[in-house]
Amino acid sequence: MLSRKDLFRASLFASLGSVIPAASAGALGLGDGAQAAEITLDDLKAAEKIAGISFTDEERKALLNDVKQQVKLFEGVRAQLGAAQVTPGIHFATIAGGTIPGSKARVQTSASKTPALSSLTEEDIAFLSTREQGKLIRDRKITSVELTRIYLNRLKLYGPKLECVVTLTEELALTQAKQADDEIAKGKYRGPLHGIPYGIKDLFATKGIKTSWGAAPYQNQVLDYDAVVVQKLREAGAVLCAKLTLGALALGDVWYGGVTKNPWNLKQGSSGSSAGSCAATAAGLVSFAIGTETLGSICSPSLRCRTTGLRPTFGRVSRTGAMELAYTMDKVGPICREVEDCALVFASISGADAGDPATVDRPFNYRPIKDLKGIKIGYTSDLKPEDPFLMNLAELGATIRPVKFAAYDPGLLTILDVECGSAFDELTRSPRLNDLKNSPWPATFRAARYVPAVEYLQAQRIRANLMRTFEAEFGDLDAFVGNGIGQTIVHVNLTGHPQIMIPQGDDGKGNSLGKCIIGRLFKEDRLLQIAKLAQEATDFHRKRPTL
């Protein structure tokens, strides 16, 4: 009679044998009579220290064979995966649930009052909002080719100074721009992004064009497909002008070609990891850009570069074709100069995608509102009620009150470390990891190998508690405000809540200031309504850096 454990092992090895050739299985220690690398009781005792547990010698003897079998299974799994990006079959979902059938995106923006083109310089045109540029193209007062050439020239002139461009996609951009002009001339208008030039963070796949992930080990990587976000923007008629820099493997502003600069203060890096997307948008090198965030990578460079960056609710935008970093934390969002531009871009890229099972369809119905009457907004302890930003919200009719959130457990960051370690396991076990210079990733990836799977799942359980607690503390507020990237930047990246950054000038010493607004899950429309009125109380978003 076979025990349940023996039967389970037999079935596992039978399934492995069906996908791994016999020769490979033998080389991996999976063939008949093969032995795993010699593991001793002393090895188990040493491993217990890392896991923070302790067994007796008798218990270790009983589990020794199990551990040896596990090592064999590890090798089989690695052999099947190789370097492929494969998202785990277990997916994170926010506490607000999944798809609502029949969901659509509808956007109604404010009326544009664009000055006559004859009074505008090329730089003036480059700094118009996406919404204003779209109206000019739709009314055929400027062509997409003309607008695209303005941005291509600026990318060539200022891109090297800011170190924000990995690849200039000039030929593709001019082809797409001409197509847009031809379609519009024939009455085939795709919408407000038709003919608008943009840039994208260089971790999104673009067929036949280098996708470097900002990292030396991948600097010559060329993929044979387009990311879903690239596909959606092409369908909207947008024009791809550049692949923009990111910190190596989505961390910081240091990439294999240098350090991306803050256009407002060239002595500073632009922060990261959506470094190039924010720098290029702030400097008027593109109309808008696409970034990603796992733990501050849209919000932090948006603060530094004074852009309006939206990190949507987790699951709102497909990550298919984007470099995977942390399966349950990665998010995709627009980086613009104005709030309503974020609404336009978000509407075009959001929605469920079969390739990314974490994505959902939810309604997005944005229209501008005149005041904030009936809207409840909180503020965290890094702000005082007399802060001008809060006072303006109150003057617009909002009810303002303090809100406090319980601290997160630092052990939750184990989730990020382990998922990153999994995503780059093949690189971690390769000598190529040593090509990743000036980065903390190698140590992080290697350290992740020492985290027991049980502890990763325990952290996910604590995360579930955090999600429930955070939602309860949010109470009946529509949104809350924080200073800079906010006290809750870790909370909301774990819970999946949306956040938008609003530039607020500088401190007089070359350091950028900003406010963040955090909204309810899947309520980007309300969040953007609040943010638009808050932004329009000042003209910080209309100012330009001197290059």
C-alpha cells in the first residue's frame, strides 16, 4: 500500500516525466536512482536559523528525505520555466472585487480655449495639454505630422541632456502620424488621442524595437510582440515617439546609460522608476507618457518632475507585455501635465485583458464638476487644516476632516522581495546578474531565495488584514490628501487604491513640492474630479522648466 504522501510524489514525478525528456531528467537528478545534492542534518539546522524555527534531531531525521525530494522538484520547475515571463496562476484581487458586466469608459472634458496658432511658438504648442492638442488636430488646425516633428526635434535636442530616452522611434512615429492625418482627412476620427505623440517606459514590449528594461543584461533585447497598452494606444490613434528610461529593472533613476535628470533641477536625478516618462513629459518632449508603479514608481518621479501622474487601482490596466516585477503589486498608469489628460489616456488603456487575469472591467465615467459640495475629503497628519491646498478644497464645498491609518507591518515588504526574486530567478542564478551595476537588486534577488514559502503566504494573509483595516479606516470619505507622495504610499500599493500626484511648485531651494490624493477602489472618476478642481486653483501645472 502506498501512503498518501508517496502517491502524491509518484504523481508529481510522473507529470514531470511527461514534460522533461529522459536525458534532461537524468541530468537534473530526476531519473531512476538519482540522488539530490547531499543534504545533511547540519544543513537543515542551519536553514532553521534563517527561517526562525527550531526542530529536534529526531524531527530533522524524519523530514530529511522530504527535503531532498523537494530539491529535485525545484530543479524540474526551473527547467520548465527557463527565462520566460510566466505570471503565477494565483492572482491578487482588491477588496472591492472584480468585473462589473457592461462596464464602459466615458470621458467628457472641459471646453478648450486654445489661443490662435499664429500666436504660439513651437515650444508653446509642445506644452499645450493633450486635450488642447487633440482639439487642434480634430479641427485640422495642426496636423499630427507637424506636432510629431515638434516633439521629435525636442527629444533630439533635450533627450541627451536629461538622459531620458533609450530609443527614439522616429520612423515609426512619422508613419503613425501620417496615417492619423490620412484617417482624419477621410472622416475616420478615432478619438481625443488620435494623432497625439507619446512616449512609453522602456519595459513595455514594442515589436521589433529594443525593450531594454533599463538594465545592462537586457540592453539589446528585442521582442517580437507589442504590449497590450501599446496596442490600445495604437488603436486610439496615438503616435509612439520614444521608448523612455527607467531605473534598471524598475528601480530608481539609474539605468545602464546614465542617470535620468529632473528637468527642474539638473543636479538631481528624476527619481524612479518611471524616470524618463516623467522627465520627458515635464520637459515637453512628449504630450504624455506611460509609466508603471510597484511601490512609488509613478508617484515619486511625478513629485520630483512636477508632472500629474495617476496610479490607477490594481487590475485596471493590462500588464501583458510589460516586464514583470511583482505580480500582485505592478500597476500601469498615465503621466501627463494636467488631470483631464490623465482621464483621456486612462480611458484608452483601461479594461480587462485575457492575457492578464488580474485585470477587470469597471465603469469609468468622468465629467468635470463645478464644486465639491457633498464630497468628504480627509487629510493625514503630515498636513494641517490651514494648508492652502486643503483650504481651497473646503472653499469648493468639500467637508474636510483628519484621517488616521494604522501603520503597516514592515514584514509585508517580503511580498515584494519574493515576487521580484521569482520574476528574475533565472537571472539570479546566472552570471549575467553581475552585469547589473549600481543597483541593490542583486542582493535583493539573492536574499529572496532564503525566504520560506510559508512566510510569503503568511505575509499575504497579513496583507488581507491590512486591506480590511485600511478600508474601514477610510470610512465614508471620498478621498484623502497627503503631503508629497504621502504617508500611505506603502499601504495603498499593497491594497491597490488609486492615487494621483498634483505639482505644487518648489521650496525655493530647487526641491519640488506636491500633494497626493488617494481615492476609493475603482473610483478614478471621482478622484480625477477632485484633482482637477484642486489643480486649477493654481497654475503650477502650467509652468515650464528652463532647459
